[in-house]
Amino acid sequence: MKNLSSIFPCTSEDLMSLILRLLLNLSFDGQLCRQMVEAGLVPKLMACINKQEIDEIVMQIIYVFYRLLCHPKSSDYIINDSGELNVLNSDVPTYLMDLMHDKNINIRNLCNYTLDIISVY
């Protein structure tokens, strides 16, 4: 996971999309989700989503966040103040709320689902 973290984000949109697809596939495993968080991918994903204009990449990043938050092994590290790695700062929910006004309905819906998970904590 650390090797993957070292090449992300990248300048090539095609490579970025492939890496995000890989992260999404890996995010279905709770242990790998925790490794993603520990490898420092969450801040990199947030930095990347702030710079993206391509809806497909934005959707992939939000969906990776959604999957990370679905697993207790990674969501505790992202959300809880008592966790070793509390990487979810107030900017993430704020940015997701801003994306709720995006013209793309799929982005709005996925942000809504992700914010629902955050609100449970």
C-alpha cells in the first residue's frame, strides 16, 4: 500500500483513474482499508479531489471514501478523535456538502450517502 501511496496522485488522468479503480477494488477488504488509511492515502485523496474537474475522477474518489467509511477497521481511524490517525478534519464534510450542489446528480447522491455515514458517528 505504501508503494501505491508513493505514486498517487499523478499527473496522468488515465493512470489516476486506474489507481482509483484499484483503490476502490481494494476498499472492499476491511484490512486493506485500514492499510490505505495508515499509508496516508486519505489526505492525498482529499488534496486530489480539490483539484479535479473531471466528474469521473471525483466520483471515484468519493466512492473510495464511502467504502473506507463502511469498514469499522478504517472508519474508526478516520472519524474517531481517539484513533491513532484522525485524518478526517472538518474540511472533508464541508467539501462533501459543497459537492451536494454539483450539477452531476450521481456526485450529489454519493456525497449524500457518504455524509450519512459520517453523521452516524
